[in-house]
Amino acid sequence: MKLIWLSDLHFEAAGAVLGHDPRLRLQAAVDYVVAHHSDAVACLITGDLVETGTVSNYKALKGFLNGLPMPVLPMPGNHDDRDALRDVLPLPDDAMPGFVQYQSDFEDLAVLCLDTLIPGRDAGFLCPDRLNWLKAKLDALERRPAIVAMHHPPMPLGLPMLDPDNLQNCSELLALLSDYSNILHLLAGHVHRPCSGTAFGIPFTTAKSVLYQAPPAIPEWDWNSFQPAAEAPALTVLEYDDTGLTLQQCQFCDYAHGAPAA
């Protein structure tokens, strides 16, 4: 069973974002998925679907995402507008009221999609209501395998300019998750860099952006000197079977032009 994972589209209906064309990059990702992974059961998008959270941007984005041959599982990032997202993009009927937080099931695998948005803030947070929802869902799984996905990473990644704006109550979330041995992996976006490791014994991975990449920590940089790294975007293919879960990062276009990867 296969899932596609995209993150940080920063889509705009017109214009460029930090020198990159978000429509060209997203179309290249969609074309790659259609050509090579049309058998995937769903496409997860871990936040920052748009650069500016307007209804018109979400409607234009939906037009591109409709080209995917599988349902989309969106999650909000700090650039998103929760209400506009909910108005335009379909969510499961039993999504948590007032949030973009829900569970999707694929055979025996549960995907728990979390809403870490604090409106108007770059950092993320999970309020008691969202944490209680998560605990109830994990309890109900009765040890069925699960993936937890969100925008803001709930652990420091060694990225000095990015770590301060990760999930603010990271220890609270990780302490909750560490009580459940059925969590196969934690997926996060936000940092525009590929990082992986374990936190409280839980394997995690962060994704490259579909649009542009943040520079590595060394050489040092700050927001005054920030420039996107000269790195091509990528998406991630997750494959799950009775032996476990694998994640494979796939470059879908070149850096310079957003043309399909050779």
C-alpha cells in the first residue's frame, strides 16, 4: 500500500514566491505522481498549502490537486487560513469540528492528520482539545499501526533559524505519543529540509518543500541573509506492508526551471 507525501507548496494563483513559480513546481509534482505512482491510495500534504491564505488561492490550488488520481489529505501550516482551507478543500465528515484534524484509514493503517496552526504565528501548538482528540484516537486504535502527520516538527532539528518556530509544546506531544508502541512514523513539514531521526523513541522525518528549500545550518545564515538553497524539490513515497514502512524521497524536477527530472 502506497502513500504520497508533499509538503510546503506555498501555492499562489499568480506571481513568484522567492524567485520560484509555485504553479510550475506543483504541476511537475502532480505530473510525476501521475506518471509513476498513480497506484497510491492518498496524497498527504503537511501544511503551507498556500503562501497567502485566501479563498481564491485555495480554489486555484484545488484545480491543480484535482489532477492527482487519489484523494488529498491536507493539513494546515502557518501560512494557511484554517477557515478558507475548510471551505474549499474536502475533509472527512468526522474531522474534528473547528480544526483541520482527522483520521484516515487505509487497510489496517491509520493516518492521524494534526492541526498545529496558531493563527498569525509562525510557530505551532496543539491545544488540550486537539491533544485529547489525538489520545482518544490512539486509544481507539487498540495497537493498530499508525502514522502521525503535521506541519510543525515537535522536536529540535539542529536548525538554529528554524527550530524556534517548531511546535511549542513539543514535549507534551512526544510524551503522549511515547505511550503508544504502534506509531510507525511521525511526518512533519515547515522546515523545508530533509531531516530524520528518533524522538522519545519515535522515528520521524521532515520533508523537502515542493517549492523551495531552506539552506542547511552550516554555513550560518540569518533571516537578513536568507536565500533559498540551490537544491531541487522532492516528494516522498511511503510504502507500507506486513514487513513495515519505508520512505523514499524522489526528486520530481530540476532546480533551475521546475522541469521534470530526467
